[in-house]
Amino acid sequence: MKKNILALDLGRKTLGISISRSGILVTPIDNFRFPFDRYDLAIERVLQIMQIEKVETIILGLPKYKSGDHSEMTDIVLEFKNNLEEKIKQRTNIEYKIELVDEQYSTKEASNILHMNNINSKKQKKQIDCVASTVILERYLQKLNQI
């Protein structure tokens, strides 16, 4: 059973971060905000959490169009993945492979979850990416038959 799995949902100014320490339950950690396109700051935040949480696996939501074609954000996520893997190797001397997972409709599902908890659209902005990362992680664990 996989444990200490970190899930990331990357946006232009936010990074939603969730973890499953047990491989069963998912806990939101952070909706990290950074200046537009400053992904280096998001990478530093992930490295901090990796050290604190002893992360074994990282999954990263991969956005695509409904047709399966790449979007502008797809390329940004792929570059972020490569940069994060490189930084991990520089800091730890370990080859670390980040798993890409389909994030289609995760933000919509997260919005529905927040609405069910009486959080209106205006207030969702502060936590939508973090909740989307929990959706991505729950789907991943279901795929592994861990939950």
C-alpha cells in the first residue's frame, strides 16, 4: 500500500496541495498562492512539505481539453514537473518520478463539494485548488484500489 502521497493541482497563481499519509484518507494541506507564473516559489513550497511529511509519491494533475488535446496549461504543468524533479534530485541526489494524473473536471467537482458545504463561489477562490487536489488524490487512490 502506498503511503505519504502528495497531490498537486497547479494553477497560474495557486498550488493546491493535499496528502494521504495512510494511503486511505486524504487531507488538504495548503492552497499556496504565489505571484503570477512564479512556479519556482511553488516548487520551494513542495520541497518544504516533502521534507516535513516524508513524501514517498507525488502526483500532479495534468490538465487537458475534453478531446484529450494539450492546452497551454498542460505545457506549464509538464515544465513544472520536470523542474520539480530536477530540484528534488539537486537537493536529495535521488531520481524522483512524479506521476501525472488526469485532472479533468476536478475543479468542477471541488466547486460542487464546496457548494454542498455552503461555501459560495466568491469564497471558494481561497480554497478551490486545495479541494481539487483532494479530488485528484481520491481518484488516484480509487484507481489503486486503496479506498
